[in-house]
Amino acid sequence: MKEILLILLLGSIQIFAQNFSVKGKVIDMQSGGSLSFANIRVEGTTLGTASNANGEFELKLNEGNYKLIASFIGYFSDTISVRVNSDLSGLLFKLKSTEINLPEVVVKPGENPAVEIIRKAIEKRKQRERNLFSYGFEAFSKGTIRTAEDIKSSESGSIGLGIGDKDTAKLKVTGILESHSKGYFLKPNNYKEIILARKQSANFPPSVNTLTGGRLIQNFYSNDINFLGRDLPGPISDNALSYYYFYIEKTSAINNQKVFQIHIEPDNSSDPGFVGKIFITDSTFDLLKVDLMLNRPANIGGIFDTVNIIQQFDYFDKIVMPVDYRLFVTANFLGLARFGFELNTILFNYEVNTKIDESFFDKAIVTVLPDADKKDSTYWLVTQTIPNTAEEEEAYKRIDSLESVPKKFWDDFSFLNSRIKLSKNFSVSAPLAMYHFNRVEGHSIDFGAFIDSEFDKRFNSKLNLSYGFADKKFKQDFSSYYLFGDYRIVRLGFSAFNKTKILFEESDNYGELFGTLSTLLYKEDFRDYYYTNGFSITAEGEIFPILKGRISFVNKTDKSAFNNSDFSFFHKDKSYSPNSPVLEGKTNSVNIGFDIDFRDYIEDGFFRRRTSLGRSYTLFSLNVTLSNKNLFNSDFDYLKYEFLSRTFLRSFNSTTATIKVYGTYSNGSVPYQDLYAVPGNISSFSSPLTFRTLGLNEILGDKVVTLNAEYNLRDELFRLLSIPVIKNLEILLTVFFNAAYGDISAKSKEILVNPVKTFKHPFYEIGFSLGQGLLPLSIEFGWKLNYRDGNNFRISLNSVLFNL
């Protein structure tokens, strides 16, 4: 940590030594038009920047004499000598275009001349990888968001998109995020970035701004480029020649160096990949620039109208490194919501192949310094940035003005929201969350009050109140917790409750709204309920960066609930099934648990947020629960062990696999309501990582092992088979295999209040689901492989909408 602080201190000294602003513009000498994203370098240094969309640039320099060089592919560079002893503006680079005849290229007989160029560029990439061991850099990143309507402030950073505007050109800048960071890399895969300063428009909280130059950008010198969860071959990747078709569009130059402008697109138009142009030098075969678009097959569902990437490279100690990155995205969701996102990043002050100690790197791949949000205007005046356009300056003023207007109660009102914010940290239930119905409580009125992120984002609390008109009971559920530590990694919580609880709700994957609609419309209340009251105290926190521990004490008294309502809008002649009773009694228990998580994390200035960045990972969790009559004055004696692992694996292209393993073993008498239910489903619906052919709560036990494995092939199989028409329909395929063993111990069986079905030999099922990229719905087919009875095959619907 001392080494980190020393590096940052030296960096800060260098930053604040840059006292003067040098502004200018880069234009085409002949036409006078602006040259967007031209490179500007300070001769003899690693300092540089790039012009914005209007060709404007700004450099921050110490007092002295400098030669500034502006370059752009297709133009001769222009050099201006300046004496800097005060702020300068009005510099004008006039770049002269150059036309170069196609040079002779040595190629094999009958071969496309672009192929040999790409082959040599691939070899040059491999040579670069052998010669590059470490590097450090600075970066400035600016992200702008465009929507039809202004974005309202939200502590969570959620974005309210403009609805109904179909013209992207009408979108305006409604959010801006900027950051200054330093990044470090050490072979083979150590990476770390530190955000020194950040600022954002007033409608975004700082916690959403972890915009960095290195983490978010794609380096087109990499073998694979990941977009939208899919690894795509890069233009000079190992398999580029077998995946893409190349041809030389024309030759150009940068200074006196000839450059090939080469068109690239997938050999098979149905394969996901990049389409556009790349620029490669004719003598050294270095990749200098890419200007690419994602093709339609790489954009599942067609949500994004445009994904355009521009990246340029330059030489640092004879090694080519990225100097900027531009990402332009426009999106259209079902023709209703349109928005755009632009990312502009410049990378400068490279230090290539300098010594970096491996101990410098840890699980934090991005760290926001504690004072990053406190940097005032004097900091940004001397920090290398990309100049704001007139539109961005106007957006800052407009957003600040809108945010300063006092908000009224109805400003955040929406029938789709579950909460209404009354102030920055206080909210109450919205109409959507103020009613539910089930056969035990009948029509129920709910009201909740919530405190979020109070006291420097450390305190959270909620109080839910409910009254059931059928059971005539008033319920309360209160909980709160406080977070300790610089990154709030220690949590102390308390809860007190007197409420109705869903039986085996840990295995229930359906939302309350879905349950209410099912009951009211179809007279199908697929759940059972019971009453519970008591309290719990919990303490948890990081022991090591990969290990989190927790301990809790729970006092609860459970009572059975019974049907109190027969109401439904339809099916008046139908009766609800009886509500299952529970084993009534008091449970006092202690739970000790551990979580192991090897994923890296982002320290966003407030919290540590785990991230996989699309990589494979495995999570482990172990819990031990002790309920004892003598020690805790409990009505039940048992010791329960629980284990859970969840593995996410990346496979070929965009395919992924998810494997979940759960196991529980109990020694003693476990009451019925605390048994484990193998996750099943209701008749016509299903959820991921559940048993499709089993009913909800069909299999119970205190000695259970389950395996859920799903392989998401997306649309890769149909593309691979190249079936006409079907290969372009974006049909998503997932296959699954589930297995379960479940039994109940003799002591738990002695106190059962309901009959229990078990699997004393492993149960197996297989199946698959089909969906379409744009639709949040899939149809699933599941088959039992054993324990076959009258319901051995099931067709069901799977949708995230069922979780509402």
C-alpha cells in the first residue's frame, strides 16, 4: 500500500506541475473541415491527447518550449512550435491530405494481396506480445448518455429512458461522466487501475461512475474482443484469416509512411463479428487504427442499432500502444425507448516495460481514491482532458438547473415503480407494492417505509406493515443494518418480525405479483403459508479478500395458517387446496457461515463490488445451524450443515455453462417448515436452475443433494449448422440436466406434520429451452429419466416476468 501511495503521490506532483492550458483545433487544409479524433503529441515526451468530435483539443503543459505534432491517417502531420508561459488558445493545425498509389505487395500466386498483409500483422502482434512485459499509463475518459428526455437523479443510478421517440437525431445529452485514472499491467494477466478523480452531471451519484480508460476499452491488439458477452475474433487474431474476408480498399499515409486501408467482414455473413476498416502500415505491418461496427449477428435481439468502435495506436519505446478509444452506441428497445451512449478515452504518459512489483496487484482491479470526488475545478484545470463540446457544456448547465429545482411528490411517481422517493434517502411503497392477495390473508393492504444509504451510505432500514382482511391480522416486519469500514465490508444487522411467511420460500422462484395474479385470475394459489414472529441479530464481514464470514442468532416462533378466503375473480365453483400446517413451536438457533469468492472486485469509493468481467468463476458457501434445547431454550434439537457452489464457465464463442450444487445434512429433529424443498415449478411455468418436471415443494428432506447444470448455447448451434432461414432467426437454445437425492432422517420423520415424498435413489431429468433474442420468454421441454409416473414430460414457459 505504501508503494501505491508513493506512485500516486509522484503522479499527483507531475499533474499539478502542469500549469498552463494550450488549446487549438485540427482541420483539413483544403476543405477547412474539422478532423475529429486527430492525435496530438508533444515531441520528445509520452504526453498526448486527441481532438474531440469538433476537432478541438487541449493540452496541459509546464512552462517551456514545445513542438506539438498533429497527425491523422490520410494526412501529412503538421508541427507547431510554441512557447508556453501562460494559457494559449487559437492554435490551428492544418493537415494536408495525401494520395498514395497502391504499392507492390509480395504475395503468393493467386492470393488476395490483403491476406499476406494480415498474416504479417498477426506475426507482428505476436512479436509485440513477446516484447511487452509491463506498462503504466494515464487516462481520461468521458461517457455521455443521450435520451429523448432528461434523466432524473437516482441514488441507484438507474436511467429513465425517453419513451416513444423514434428519431435518434432528436436525442440530447442527458448525462455525463468523466474520470482521470492511472492504469498498470504486468504479464501475464495482472491489471490494476486507480481512479484519481471523477466528476459527473448532477443527475448521477458518484457511485455509478467507475469509468476508466483501461478496464472498459477493448484493445484490438488482443486475440479476442468481448462485446455483449460474446468473444469475437479480432482483426489480427490468430484465426482472423479463417474467419474474416479482407480486401484492400486503398492506400493512404501518415507522414511519409504508407498505410493500407483494408476492409474487413466475416466470411460468412451469418457469423457474428466486425465490419469496417482497419489501417496497417506497409513496411512494419503495425495496426494503427480500427474503425469498425458490430454486425447484426453479433447483436442478439437487435436492441442496438449501432455499435461503432474507433481505436488508434502509436509508438512508445518502439511498441505500439492504444492512444484512444471511441465507442458510439445507439439503441432501440422494441421501437419504444431509444438512447445513445458515447465513450471517449485518451491514454497518455505511457511507461513501457518498467519494473512493477507483483505485490502491487491485488483483488481490486479498480480502486477509486477516497478523495476522488473531492477534486475541485483547480484539479481539472491542470489535468489532461478532452474539451467539452458546446452541447456538453449546455447539458451540464441544463442538468444542474433541473436538479436544483425542488422535487414534488409526484415527480417520481409511476405505476411501474415499487417505491416513491420522498427525499434522497427516504421512500415509501408505491401503489404497485401496496396490495397482495392469497387464500390465507385474503385481500391485504401493504405499506413500507425505507431508509437507503443514510449516514454516508452506511445505514439502511425498512419497515413493512400489512393487514389481511380475511385473517384479520396485522403484520410487521422491521430490519436495519449498519456498515463499517472504509469500503463498508462489515455489516451489523437487526430484524424483528411478526408476519406471514411463505413455506419453503428459499426454493420459490416466483414473485409476489405473479402469485397474486395467479390466485385472483385462475384461483391457483400455488404456495403455502405460516405465521412467524421473533427477531434476529447478524454480523458479517470480510475476513480476507476472498473469504467472508457471518454469525447470526435467530429467535422465532412458528404457527400454522389456514384458508380464510375463497375469493377469486373467476372459477367461483372451484375451491382452494388446504393450506399445509407446520410444526408449531419456538426455535432459537445460531448460524455460522462462510462464503468464498475468488472474483476480482471494484472499489467504487464506497463499496467493494465483485465482478467477473465475463470470465469463468466459482462461488462457495458453507452454513452450519445449531438449534439446542439446553443451550438456547429451543423447542427443537438439530445440527444442520448446508453447502452451495455455483460455477459459471465460458465456452466457445458466446456459449456459457452454469452448474449449481447444493447439499444439506441434518442431525436431529428438524421441524417441517425448516426442511429443504427441492426447487420445482408450478404446472405451466418454470425458472432457471430448477427441476422442470417436479412440482413446487414436491420433494422435501433434511438429507438432500441437488445438481442443476445448464448449457446456454445462445444461437451458436443454429449458426454452426447453417440451416437456411433458421440460422438468422436468433433462436436461443439452452440444454439442461438436473439430478437430486432427497431423504429424511428418522428423528425428523418422527415429528412430521405432513406426508413427505423423497428420492432415496437419485432422480434425473433432462430438457431444453427455445427462445428468441428479442423476447424475454422461452418455451421449455423437460423429461424424467427415472421415477416415471403419469407426468413424465412437461412443457412450460420461462420468463423473468414471473419474478415480479
